[in-house]
Amino acid sequence: MTKPVIICVDDEKTVLRSLKVELKEAIGKNYLIEIAEAGEEALELVEELLGDDYEILLVISDHIMPGMKGDELLKRVHELSPKTLKIMLTGQADIEAVGNAIKYAKLYRYIAKPWQASDLSLTVKEAVNSYLQEKKLDEQNAQLKCLNQDLKQSVQLLSASELKFRAIFNQTFQFTGMLSVDGIVLEVNQTALNFGELHLEDVAGKPFWDCYWWTISRETQAQLQSAIAQAASGKFIRYEVDILGAQQRIATIDFSIKPIINDNGSIEFLIIEGRDISDVYNELRLRKEAEAALVKAEQKYRSIFENAQEGIFQIALDGSYLSANPALAHIYGYDSPEELLTIINSIHYQLYVDPRRRPEFMTRMQQHGVVCEFESMICRKDGTIIWISENARTVYDASGTPLYYQGFVEDITSRKQAESERIKFTNELFQLNQSFSRFVPSQFLQILNKQSVVDVELGDQVQQEMSVLFSDIRDFTTLSERMTPQENFKFINAFLKRMEPAIIEHQGFIDKYMGDAIMALFSGIADDALQAGIAMVQQLYEYNLCRLQSGYTPIRIGIGINTGSLMLGTVGGKHRIDSTVISDDVNLAARLEGLTKQYKVSLLISGQTLTRLHNPTEYSLRFVEQVKVKGKSKAVAVFEVFDGDPLKIKEGKLATISIFEEGLFLYAKQAFGQAKQRFEEVLRINPQDTIAQIYLNRSLAQLQHDEFFLTMRDEG
């Protein structure tokens, strides 16, 4: 049985030699590779091979050659062997030449010179696979001939020009289409439409990324938009991507976008191609099975065996070496293959450092017939240890009986050492970054637009609107006096450990710990800071339950929140810098936290924060008063937020809020008697309302003051 043939045509011998070498590396020993230096010579070779009943799978031809051009040659080859696939390989072909080759020669692919080895290898593999698939389909199509009669009648209804275009455009097994420069779908072949059970009208005129195939994810659509933009600038784009098929089937395709440039140098449109590579592993298995039938031909490639950079071996089923090339001897530290074969009589014990590796290698070979990238430590002749990677397969005879094992060995010691050092460095860097992040919050670096703490310099600063949260433990000095220094630290850390998550979970970060006090910043919406404060109050309630169960006294905290324009940056000297926030608005937040002691409440916010809340009606809050805060020339509106209060107190404040507000209004109007009545009513319903109690006391004091002056006036 003759081997299938691949023909390479180019008027440059160096190009032909390069093509032949790369094709051998790409497809191995499965195919006969013939060359020709001109079109007429290539046609004579084709006729001779066809006359000898050779199967010509593929012709790869240059375009610009003396005498017959590449597109004319491929057309003539197509006339002689229509099923042969054709690839045009040139750097000077124009659109007309490519169009002629597609139209008259069933051109499979156009590859620009100089080509990329990986692109050529992948294209040839796909072309061979396409040929074999088409051959198989031809056999199946004979059985479907009767069913196709109805289809032919429908096709005949199409116009002659449309039929001609579709016959060429839709015959390929790969997904093909045409886009405008801005990504609008102009044409898509039937293969792609069938894959998604779509019709041309479903996609024509739409942005390509909005078509069904690409709706698998927003990331996929965004990636495609970016790729189209790059192609529109003149770049050839190629990448692998998952797309959607009918019935939500997911397929991996090798996708490319090629800009088509007109004679004026402008990009006229974009050609898209996609090849389904989901079955690539099955293709690899089939290729290896085909290679097994060509074992006897390996003697022709002895020069490759002798000069290869990788170690090549053949091993008998009993584990002894049958052959080894010079590279393998060099890797293992021997002067020649003969010395290696003479000295190594037990691969198991003389080579492998770990005695378990060789039995595992043999087990895999017996179970699967192939081993890929099998890594082991090997002892060289001089006793040094190296790492190797083995790829091997079992060679069978025609009846399927194993004959021997053959494969390749690569010295990967340098790579292993680099990997080990990289892993060690990565771990050390990760630990270092983890440690730094505990001292310098990542949010601080983001606000300063720094990638790492090492980028931070003295004087870095940025102005931004932020919310500032201050919290402090009430009567901490009294508590700490009853504890040892060790107990003090244990208590503070237990408290801060419970408060920190409430801040982090609401997009804030802790700028400073000041003993038992916390200063936190929120660069997002003001609601983040307020929700964090409420969560801290609620977390304190849970913490106090634990303290009571352990016999400790419950604690109280005060929280003040203000929102405004802050200057965040670094201060310090040559040897020590620190992050800081500078603004009157920071001081105001601290003053509000101090006012919680006076009002005996947990959480106060400024009017500036209230006006910046996205949903103020979602919170339980009430106005307290206008306060002249130290450091501020104008009075500041202060509000209490009581969402974190115990349920009974919160319900009491909600139930009396209208009465409380009437009392505030009357107090402001100096109607102290009426204000007194309102606050007494509030306290009757909710006796634990500390702010109402403060206003009641103020009203009584004002009434006594007024009564004293009235008495003095009457006596005078």
C-alpha cells in the first residue's frame, strides 16, 4: 500500500528544504513529502504520482514563480486531482490571486511568507485531518444521495451568482465569514450557521459579538470586540476561545481575524475563520496509531536519530537498552552510546534515583501504551543527579503484539531548578506582601494609584471625598486600670478583631489603631461607612453577650462619622514614613465620636454624611441639634443613627420620633414648658432615651432660670 503524498512547490531550494524539514517534524513519518522547483515540474510530478495510484493529500505552492504562477498551478492541479487540498504560501499574492485560487482550485488556506513554524504546522495538520474527514464523508455521502435530491431542488431556486458564491463559501468544514471594519456581520458560511442552528438573517447586519455564538460570557464578547479593533488596525489576530453551539453545546475553536487590504492600502473588510479543535486529543491518538504502522521505515531517518538534541532510545520489553543515540549518552554522562549500552544493564537500579519511578513507568506503558512528560531524577555516570522528562510509546507488530518501547529523553534540570527557585521566590514574595498588607492597607495603595508598597514615596498625596469613621471604647482607662499589661493587649486585640470585619465587609479600611480607638476610611458611598458603623454596634452586642457569659463587664463604644474632602498621603522623614489623612472633616468625625459620650448614644453622623446617603430613608435616624464643635466656626448638624440599638430601645425611639421632633421644635422656639411635656411623654414611652432625658433636663433648667429672673424682677 503506497503512502499518501504531500507536494511542496517553490523556486527557491532553501525554502523547499525548510518546508520539508518542518513538515517532517509536524506530521512525522506518515506521509511521503515530494518537492518541485517550478509549476511545470510540479504538474509532471502530479501526473506521474496519480498514474502510479498515489493519493495526493496536499499541495503547498508559492505564488510568484518563473513561468507558471501559483494560482494557475493550483487550478491545474485541481483539474487533475479535485480532492487534493491546496495551500498558497507567498508574501506577494494579491486579493485577485487568492480569489482565483479559491474559485478555481478549492484553496484551503493562504499563508503569508515568511511563515510562523507553529502556524504552518497547525495548518498542515488541520489540512490532512480535513482531507481524511472529507474522504470519510464522501463514502457516507454516497448513502445519502437519495436524500439530497430534495435539497438539490431547493438549491436550484437560488440565483446563479448566489449559488456559485455559496458553493465555494460553504464547502469548507471550518467556520468562515466576513465582517465590516467596525465588526458588523456581512456574510457567514453555512457551517457556522448550522453549528448554532441559526439562519443568515439572524446574524446579518448585527455586531459580531452580539451573535449567539459569542454570548457564552461577557468576557468572551469583550475579548472579541478588542480583537476586531486590533484587526481593524491591520493586525492578524488568532487565539483559542470557547463558543456556544446548538442546544447550549460548548466547543473550543482556533479563531482568527485577518484584515483584507485593497490596492489603496486601506482595510476593506475582515475575514474570520474558526476551526473546531475540541477533538484534538482524539486526533492525536489517531495519529499515533497511524505512526505504529510505519515503524519499519525509521531506518531512513537514522541521521535524525544520530543528530537529535533530545535523547532517543529503544528499550526491550525486559527493560534492557536496544539502542541509544549520542544525545542520550551525553545526557547520562557517557562518552558514547556504546559505553552506555555496555555499562547500563539495569535501568531500574542504575539510573533512577527513586526506585519506584521505573516500575511506575512500566505500568503506564503496559496500561496505556504511551507515556508523556514522565519526569524523574536520574543518576549520571559521575554520580551527579539530574532531572529528565520522558515521552515514550509501545511499538507493536501487525498483529498487535508489543515489540519494544521507544521514546525521547530531555534534560530538564535547569527548568526544575528555575521552577524551584521561582516557587520559593513566589512564596517569599507572597508572605512579604501579606505582611506588608497588614501594615499598609491595599486600599491605601489603590487610592494613591500605587501597585506595591515599594512604589510609595514620601510626599505622595491625593485629594478625594471620603467618609471618616472614628470609634472609641467608653471608660477604657477605668477598665485598663483593673488589668495587667498582658490582659490589656489581649482585651484590645479581642475587641479589634471583632470590629475589623464590619469595616472590611463594607468596603472600608482601617487607617490607624490608636490604642482602643479605630480610625477607618471609606472611599465609596457614604452608605458604606454608615452600614459599617451599624454593623460594629451590632457586633458589640454579640461581643458583650460573650463577655457576660465569661464573667466580664459589658463595654460601650461611641462612633462618629463625617463625609468630606480629605487629603490622603504620606508624611515622615528619611528613615520612617507613615500614611495620614489631613482635613477639618477628619477632625469633625473625631469630635462627633466625642459627642457620643455627652449624648450617651452609640452612633452619630454629621449633616454632610446624611446629605450624601443614597437611601437615607432606609436608616433609623433623627436630628439631635446644631452643635458648635471645637475647631469649626459654624454650627454642625448632628444626627443619631439607632439601627444598632437593642430592639426595645430602637422601637421606642421609632414610636416617639414625631413627639421627640415636636419637643426639639418647641425647645428651639424657647417654649420650654411645652417642650418639657413632649420630652416627658417620650420618656414615659421609652425611659432609656438618653437624648430625650438631656433635653428634659435642659428644659427644666431653662424654666427654673426664667422663674428665678421673674421673681427677681417682681421683688425689685
